[in-house]
Amino acid sequence: MQNSYKRIDAHLSSLGYCTRSEARKFLRIYEFYVKDERVFEPSIKAYHNDVKVNNEPLDPETITILLNKPSGFICSHNDAGSLIYALIPSRWNRRNPKISTIGRLDVDTTGAIILTDDGALNHKLSSPKSDVSKIYEATLAVPLNGDEKDIFASGELMLNGEKKPLLPATLEVLGETHVRLEICEGKYHQVKRMFAAVGNRVLSLHRVSFGGFTVEDLKEGEYKFI
């Protein structure tokens, strides 16, 4: 567990509470304690775990959360529209390093997405070689043909524009037009393109879990630390 030792203003700015130039004012407005001593001087050094603001511990030095993304939210820092980062505390968006999603979900896709400011973790889990399990539930436009399960499991399905076939995927049929699909890749629009390749179309898509972390206990827009 991290427990860095640095100046008070460095703690506050890296965690998004305020900028370093605003730290002196912040310490006057809020009750800031190192162990049991009230502090007003931003240049004092302290361990992260010894600091409290208004009797609450500082936010964790590294944040990793699982969020149940609602439809209509964009996994971007800069695009116009409703951004996924509006669903987390505003000061988290001022953290340095920045908190970002691990991969993306389409604007109309709901469900499990991980956000973190741990760059190494983000790189590891978003790498094409990571083999992270992702489970989706999809509603389809027309009933299944019956051979989709074997096609997806074959490891031979080639998507349009790709040079290599997809790795085997596991399809569970829940109804004529309702399925659960487990994949371990993250190609662009992969699930939608897989069903398009077998003559179908995805009407709605929900990611149930990512890397074993499920959102079944979260309402849309809610998150939990993982």
C-alpha cells in the first residue's frame, strides 16, 4: 500500500483537492491535521496516511473503481456530450496522474468499465495480449440461426478488415434473441461485428463483467472500489 512522504501542497494537488498555489487558502478553510496537529503551512512534509481533512482520511493515492456505465455516456475526457467522468467526484478529475477508463464502451453500451489512475495497470489490462475476460449480454434483431455458438468457439471467425481470426469465444443462448457472450479480446466494436458477421444485428449491449469484476450489484451510474 502506498504511503508517500511529501509536502502537504504536493499531496493536495496530486489528489485533486486544490492546486499547489491554492494550498495555503485550502488549509485555512478546511480543518487539516497531520496526526493530531492542525496544520496551516503547505510546505510541511507528511506521510499520506497521517493526514486528515475535516476528520476524513485523504483519498487513496491510487484509485481503481468499477463503474456500471449508463447508456448515453461517452468514455472520453474531451468529446462533446455526457462524459463518463461526470459520474465520479469532481476532484478525482483533477488528480495527477489523470484517472482514465481501461478501454472503452460505446456510447449506447452499458455495464462494467474500470477507471484508474494507475498507468501500469491500465496498460496491462488494455493490452491486446492481456486475455482479460469480458462477458456481455446482447439483445439481437432477429432470432439465432443455431450455428453461432460453434462459429464463435472455432477460433476461425474473421472480422471484416482484420488480418487474423478472432480467438475462441463462448456463447450462451438465453433466448431466441438474447445471448451471453464471453470474449478475451477487445477489438473495435467486436461484439457488434461478430454478430454482423453471422447475419445479425445487436440492438442492445450490456457488459456484465470485466476481468471477473461484475456490476450486478451496482445500479447504473454507481461505482465501487476494487
